[in-house]
Amino acid sequence: MSSSSLYRSPPRLHANRRHRAGVTGAAPTQSPAHPGPGRRSIMPKIKTSGVKYPDGWELIEPTLSELHSKMREAENDPHDGKRKCEALWPIFKINHQRSRYLYDLYYNRKEISKELYEFCLDQDHADRNLIAKWKKQGYERLCCLRCIQTRDHNFVTTCVCRVPKHLREEQVIECVHCGCKGCASGD
Ligand SMILES: [Zn+2]
Ligand SMILES: [Zn+2]
């Protein structure tokens, strides 16, 4: 019944491979009967017919859908008048937000199945690499992966937002990479 083989690693193809062949006479309904791998398309599957969603999807879909459109908006924002780096802040923020949403649901609140959780990650509704960091001690609140990339920082090994509040001279900060106001674990 709940064969996980239905959901395993949807290929991220950059071509529309949803074939209509072979359905002559049958209305292209949303029947979940045979979602064969060839019918999957790219990008998060918001409102795509022909995909079998794991149980519980309908409960998280509104939130993911909203975050998805926010992300689209942020990506398409012409960012007039903003500094170049600032224009990227919303993207990092939303990425953090949606990853945290799924992380909490699965690891803390235990309200979604592993199957659904993995499905969402496979569909790029969350950042798998960022979540992997949150499981490590000292990185539980990490804002984004850029802020721990040492090559981006000329003199120090971590971004200012990674420095615990009590060790910072300035109490109110906003890091240049993602606009983080501080994400050290103890803060
Ligand atoms: Zn940070
Ligand atoms: Zn930072």
C-alpha cells in the first residue's frame, strides 16, 4: 500500500517529460493510479497533476506553496536601489524558513512521516545541506551555508553573525551575506 518505491528520487529533469501518450479517451484527471517516473517534471511540484503525494501532503501544502511563491517573488525581484548583497537576503531567509518548517515538523513535532519529509526534500522544498548542519552541535540555529564558508571572509573564519552575542562588541548586527542578526547557538 504505502510502497515507498512510488516516491523514490524523482529525477530532476530540465525538460518537460510529461507524456500524454496512451491516455486517448481517458480524461487527464488527477488520478494517482500510476504516476510513473516519466511523468515527473522539474522544480517543486506545486499543483502538478499526475504526481502521487504522500499522506499528509495536503496539510503542509498551503505553507510550502506560500513559501514557494515568496521565493519566486524574491528571485524575480528587480532589487532596484538595494545593495547587491541585500537583494539576496530574502532568498536566504525564505530558504531558511522553509527548511526550518519541515525540520520542525519532522524532527521536533514529529507530525509528518519520513516518507513525506523525504518527498519534500526531494522536491526542493527545503535545503537538505542546511538541515544537515542543524543536526551538528553549535550549528543548531545556523542561518545559511554561506555564513560558514571560510573563503568568503577575509580576516576571520566565520561570519559576524556566528559570533555569540556576549562575545560581540556590537549587539545589533546584520551580516552582509544574508542579513542574519545572529545565529550562534547560545544566543
Ligand atoms: Zn547567521
Ligand atoms: Zn552571516
